[in-house]
Amino acid sequence: MMLFRTVGLCLRQSRFGAVVRYGFYKAAGGCRMFVSQLGSFRVDSSLARWAARLEVARRRLVGAYPLHPAVSQGLEILTLLYCLLTPVLKDWNGVVLLLAIQWFVRTDASGVGPFGRRLGVLAGVVGTAAVFSGGLLPGWRALYTVMTGLALAGLSAWFFTSVRREKLIRLFLCFAPVWMLIGFWQYRYVRRIPLGWLESHQYETIAVRIGSVFGNPNLYAIYLVLLMVLGLEALAKADRPWQRLGYGVILTAALWSLYGTYSRSGWLIGGLVLIWYCRNRWLRSLAGWALLVLGALLWQSGPGWARIAGLWRGMDTTLGYRFRIWQGVLQGIAEYWPWGAGPGSFGRVYPWYQADGVVAGHAHQWLLQFWLEHGLFSLLALGWVLRWLYDSARNSRLSFRLIPVTCFVGFGLAESWQASPLMNGLFWLMVGMAAAYGEENDEKATRGDFRILRPGESGG
């Protein structure tokens, strides 16, 4: 011990010790300077200066050549109609393009807000994970779908003011009967259920599971629950008897269609939505429980009860089949946990870990499949974005507008809806619309829809 103390004293008093301490202090100072330079990079870098110059040029261009009001209104109508026709178009690229055009020709000086910056971080992490996992080239289509969803969320947060959101809800309720009529036709004339959509004993009592234009009954159930959320919101705001009657008819048809999907997760989440609205929006909690009891009595007899009673069969149900799928997915995650196996890699990776006879095209669990394909860091970035979204509205009067996003998250516990480009885009559209209702966007909404520069205004 004395030897170590003597050596330490000599090092501290010698020139060698002074050189080591000086080098350590210089290295620490260099690290601090490097961190501070990184913090000010956005302000001082030439990239930021070029971005500012491009923004000035854009504003001058918009000020010199303002859009005609008819053109701006046409772009708005096309955007809303495209959003409503996506169940048959199966594509969100047109919506993103229309939103990007309107964002470029905007007349305000709004830049990228907190939500947009978080989406940018998420996009960067997902892209980095795709590169490090080696799945960028084979999975570029899946990565493009993810990036399209993030762009849709960011642009929707800017586009959807209060007025535009009301327009979308009304048009959404007007278009919904078309898709429900297709579902009624399937229920009446189609008598075919693919294998794996029911337990074996349920094929004798359930003739068909309707999916309308969505194909999959579980995806159609997500759409119907979303329709219920928007319909209940419109019903709570309706001030005319004919409006309340129309919304009531649409909600009744949505409930019947939800029953025809035989989606147990859809039934559960739909019931919770009814209870929440009765308790928090209508302040009639007893009505919510009465509706739930009435629904339980209706479901008790016939195919509905057979569908619910199947849960008691344990691992022989479709839920038990999902548990066996998740076991294989977790084994794959243990192998590729940091960066994932690559975008859209589930079909290539899962067969190496699946149990005997447990074949699956997707993980039937949103977060597990996201983790397997994009890694832990992307999953944490996604949670960071959603946490900010919930914190921004949790304690405000706008918290009920998070219900569509919450419904998607609830469905994701037993369904990989992001494997469908249609549902992936619809989720990010709801996220963007929920993020649009911060204080800044409410102030923007008071200025009116898409204000065009008048003659004499510089736009700068």
C-alpha cells in the first residue's frame, strides 16, 4: 500500500504527471467544445443558411405568383376526397403529394414544429436501422411505406385546421354507407370464409365474416370503430334533429356491420368506446353500461356467442395461435433486437423461428413486428413520439381527439395493421390530425382556411 502511495505522489509531483493532467484537461475542453458546436450546428452551419435562403425564395415566389382562390379550394377538395377514397385506391401517395404542394405554396411563415422535429428523428432512426440491419435494399418498399406514413402525419398536422377536420368528418360519414352497403351485400350473398379466420367448431354456426372493400374483417373492424368514434363526436355536436337522425342511422349500421365482422377485438374496443363517450362526453355513464348490457344480451345467442365462447378453448383458438406466433417472433427479436432484421423482413425471418405448423404472413402484433423489422431504437423513438402526442393533449379539453389513435394502439395488441398500407396511412393520418390540435394550430385555425395573399401583400 505504501508503494502505491509513493508512486502516486511521484507521478503527481513529476513533470510526467503534469503532462497527463494537462492532456486530460485539454481533451475534456475539446469534448465540451465539440458538444457545443453540435448544439449550434443548425444555426451556424451553411446547411441552415441555405435552408433559410430557400425559404425566403419560396415566400417571394408565393408572394409574386399567388394561387387563385379557386385553385386552392380545388386542392383542398381533392385532398379530402382522396383521403376518403383510399379504401378503394389503396394508396396514400396522392394525398402526400397534394399536401406537399399546399405546404409549399403556403402563405404563412410556419416552419417545422415540435411534432415535425420528432417525426424527423423517428424517420432518421428508422432509416439508420435499415442501413445497419442490411435490409435497406431488399426492404426499400416497406421503408418507403413507413416514410410515407411519417410524411403524411407531419403534413396532416399542418393541414387540418378545425374547419377542415369538421369537413373531413362530415364527408367520412357520408362515404361510410357505401362501404357498409358492400359489406351488407357480402353478408347476404357471400358464403365463404377462408381457413384460419375461425376456430374449427365455429364454421358450423358462422356463415360469413364481412370485410367490405378492406378484404380482412379485422381491418374492416378497425375502420368501423373509427367510424363510430367520428360519428359519436359528430352526434354530440349536432344541433338539428335531421342531423342527429342521420348520424344515428349511420352509427346503427356501423354497429350491425361490426357484429358481422365477428372481430372479438373490434367488439371489445367498440364497447369501450361507447362507455367512454357515454361517461365523458354525454355525462351519462349509466347509458353506456345499459348499451353494453343490451349488446351482451344480443350477442348471447347465435353465432356471436359461439365466437365469444371460443375463447374458453385456450390454445385451440385463433388467440392461442397468435401466442404461438409471438413465441417465434420473440426468438427473432432476440437475434435482431438492436437494429432489427430490416423493413418488411418478417416473411424472410419468421420461418426460421416458427413452431411446427404455425405459418403466418405477419406477427399479429403491431409493436412486436415493428421491433423485429426496425429494432429497439426505432421502437423507442416511436414511443417518444406517441408519448409527446399524449402528453400534449392529456390535460387539455382536446384529449378526446386521441381516441382514434388509442383505438389503433389497442387493435395493434392483437393485429399487425401496419402490414396494410391502407391502415398504416390511416393511422398516421389520425396521429397528424390529433397533433394538429395544439395551441399553435388552434390559433392558425382562427385565420381561416388556406388564406391566399391579396394584391399588395409581399408574403415576406
